[in-house]
Amino acid sequence: MICKHVSLIQDVVPSADGCEDCLKIGDTWVHLRICLICGHVGCCDQSKNKHATKHFHAAKHPIIQSFEPGEDWRWCYVDEVVV
């Protein structure tokens, strides 16, 4: 399957050095993801708060990228494919 949303990708600035929402509530995370539409940094689905996915549901921004050192994979929530 081909992702129909790659045209939405922006040159973004990370919103935080860690999960923006976990930092606000003083919580921790496992891995980080960055929204390639607005730059929101959220925690992965292995983290208890799942802020990256919550950001997708709230903002409808479909594409994230790993925000982990040495990783550059991207995921589209809508098409459920690596892009």
C-alpha cells in the first residue's frame, strides 16, 4: 500500500526534547515519536500514556517519525504503513 499523506509532511521543529505531554505531568516514556506535520513530540504505544497516538486522534496529523537516535522510520496512522 502507498501512503496518500506524504505530501502533508513539513520541515518541523521538535516541540520538546522528550515527550511534551509526559514532561508536563512529570511522567516517563519508553520511546519517542515526532509528528511530521507540526513537530509534536510524543511517547510511543509501548509507553503507558501513548501520547503520540493520542496526538494523532486529537489533531488528525497522520505521519510520525521515530525520534530515537539512529532511527529514521516513518509511520502513517491512517494508511497503517511505513513511509
